[in-house]
Amino acid sequence: MDADERFVASIKLRQVQYFLAVAESLHFTRAASSLSVTQPTLSHQIAELESQIGTKLFDRVGKTVRLTEAGEAFAGHARAALRELQAGRVALEELRGLVRGSLRIGVIQSFSRTLLPPILGRFIAAHPGIRPLVEEMAAPAIERALAAGRLDIGIAFAPGALAQTEIEPVLQEAMLLVVGRRHRLARRGTLRLAELDGERLALLSREFTTRQLIDRYLDSVGARPELVCETNSIEVILGTVSEGALAAILPERAIGRRGPGLATVRLVEPTPVRVSALMWARHSHRTAAALSFAAQVRAHFLAGLG
């Protein structure tokens, strides 16, 4: 053990707590009362700490107490050390039982609309001390927030765009053509993707991964539909389609329980699909809360509840 290690080992946690109590109140009697110890006990522990450090931490003139220059310097490090110990204690509690804390989740719009609520409900019931902070975001924003440490976990679509994003697929779903009941395609059971050439469509905005995926599928069969409306709202798309002559392409689960004014048609040759995935920041710490939430997501889809 070198000199630094011997120095640290000689200082007791109780001494640091006593020192900080006096440093905060600048009064030995009040500090002793707050610590539920006698003043002689407190004074003895401070004197022992000063002896171990090798310098005075307080100037005492009558009833007046003030920190020395060395005391001011030591106080900042002592507070930081106690904060780190407290953080370590909370982390251990989290590992033992997910006692308290928060879970920052970024989720794409279509997933949050129909798939997230039951999963989130079960997670909250299982871990009432954990507060989920859920933000609806586009997939690229989720990846950037994960990389910056602003999210613990994300739910978006594969593949990811950033090298530092780790992808874990959890759900594959078909994308369907959605039309109004009076649309000329409403009675079609299936439709070849190439038949959408020239069709009037309402689609999600281009910043959405789903839209980019749709564009790639259409390009692959040489279909050039007429884009009449773009929006970042699935509700707007469904409402617009139900009222007029437009069609839309949306993932099956994003459509949810379609109203009486809507019909769906399966697209084939090829069938466009999208893959929902858990997203993690590669090489970053995964909290116990995030791991437990991920387990809830996996269990939900393995059980066929989605």
C-alpha cells in the first residue's frame, strides 16, 4: 500500500460526514445536534481527521468557526466523495430490487400509439418505484439521443443509421395499403406493389424511417405514385384517407382498429415489411431498469400479445 492509499484508508467515512456537518453549519453545537452525537465526540473526530490530514481544517476563535483555506479545498472533494458513495448505494439498490429511479425511453410514433401502452403498464405494475420518462421521437433522433446519453433505451426500426447503435429486432410486421371504403381498390384482397404506379398517396413525412423504407420498396419495383399529402401524423393520414380518394401505406399495427370508413389491402410481390427493434447505445452501461423493460418487450411479442 502506497502513501496515498494509506492516507485514504486512514480516513473514516464518519469523520468525513462530521467534517461536512460542521463545514455546513460553521457551528460545533448545531452540527453535533444534527448528527445526534455529543459535542466532545464531534470535536474529537474532527481533531483526529486534522491529525491524519496533517493540517487544520477549521479556525476556532471563541464561538466563531470558519473553514481554513485547506478546509475549503477539502470540503469540495469530501462532498464529491459522498455523492459518489451515494450514487453507488443507489446503483446497488437498483440491482437488488429496482427500488427507485427513472427510465428514459425514446419511441417512434406508430409503436407508442398501439404497442407501448400494455408493455408500459406491466412494467409500472412490476416496478412502481421506477418512473418511465417516455418521449415520442423519429428514429434518427432516438439514435442521436442514445449516443449522447440522453436515453436509456429506444424502440425504432431496423436497420439503424449510426455505427454506435446496437439493434435488437423484436417484431416484424407487414405494411398494408389503406383506403376509404368507397375507394376503387377497397375490395381488392391483394395488390401488387407495382400497381401503385401513378396512384394518389398520403404518406408519412420523409424524416420517418418507415417512409424511407416505403420509398425503397416502391423504387425496387419501379412504381412512381403521385404524392398528394405528407404528414408526421398517422391520425391525419387515416382521417384524410377515410374522407377522400387517396390511399396510404402504413404498418399493420399502426393502423390499429380501423374505423368503418377504412379498408386495408395486402401488398405483394414483394410484401413490404418493417422490423421494430430495441435500440441501445453500443458499449454503454445498461441500467437494471432498462434491462427489465427490454425483457417486458421481448416477452410481450414472444407471447403473441402484440
